[in-house]
Amino acid sequence: MKVAYIGLFAVCSLMADKRSDAIRRIETAEEVLHEIIQTPDKGIPRDILEKAHCVGIVPGLKRAGFIVGAKYGKGIVTCRVAQRGGWSAPSAIIIEGGNVGFQIGAGETDLVFAVMNERGENHLMEDKFTIGADAGAMIGPIGRDASAQTDALMHAEIVSWSRSRGVFAGVTLDGASLRADNDDNEAIYGRRLRQQEILQGNVAPPEVANRLYDELNNYAPRAQR
């Protein structure tokens, strides 16, 4: 009996730690978005975020190699929900592999991406997809005056940026796979959920996401697609 109690305590502690890590990732995502938005003259153009269907943030994407190497990162994504007039609960995601821009050596990169149309949003509803193969992507423009009206941006499904060692730049995600982090979502919401359920607004947002919504609503007003 004592062994059973010890085992149960260990399982509960592990679940609590996983939930704590997942919650902290939502908080860190808000911090990264705020800092990048506030980057003088080189933040994400406002008109792009205003038109975005979904926004994803991956703090501390780990990378290694020369030009092409291994990549792995955990973050969150949230989508606009028309009936709610705001944003969906955040879904935990994992990005792996692929070519994440120009890189030398090992390090960590904060990644932000905007899903610009219904095609890209539909890909997010899948369990897993590959950027570049399944969903078209492009490097994010730099500068407050960069317009989202160019032909390339009008047809891009995903636009992405990175920040590494204080340097903010557009970044390509070709070949990277994106999938739901089902374990972290279960830790956050207390039950197994499909990413589609979360991003379509069928799940109540956790209170910890309120600062993220404030940031998005302040910089990317709703109904501006």
C-alpha cells in the first residue's frame, strides 16, 4: 500500500510539473511577443498581424548546425474565433526539423509566425503538417512600414520572424514540421483534446492567457482580416 501511495504521489508530481512548464510557456510566449512588437522600427508590421487568422510563438527554438541542422521547439498558437470576437484558447505545439533560416553554430531563437489565410488555418487543424510542402511560407518583412499588400504576402499562408541574441529578422521555415503537443494540452486543460477543438474556440481559455490576448488585441484589433 505504501508503495502504491509513493507511486501515485510521483505521478501527481510529474503531472503538476508538466502543467507548470506548459503554463510558463504561455507566459513566456506573451513576453516574447511583447518584446518583438516593441522592437524599434523593426517589429512585426501591424497590418500583417491585423490580417492574421492565427499567431504562433515558439520561445527558445533550439538549433544546431551550419546552415542546415537540427531544430526543436515548443510553443503555442492561437486563432481568431469569430463567434467569440477574440482569440481561441492557446494550443501547445511542437516544431521540428527543416531549414529555419540562415544559422551558424548552436543556440536558441525566438520564433513568431502569422497564419495569413484560411488555407493555412486549415493546416493548423491537422494533427501534423510540413511547412513548405503542405503549407506555403515566406520570410517575414522587416520594418514598421513593410506593407502586407504585396502579391507575395497576399498569397503566403505563413509569414515568420525570428529573434536571436537580440537580432530580429525574417526567417524561413521550409521543411519544418508543426504538430500539436497533445501531452502539454492535456496538462493545461485536464483532458485529451484535438488541436482543432482548441483552435476553433470549443475550449475555455485559461486565465494565464489573458495577458497574451491583451497584447494581441492591442496590436492586432479583431475584424481586420
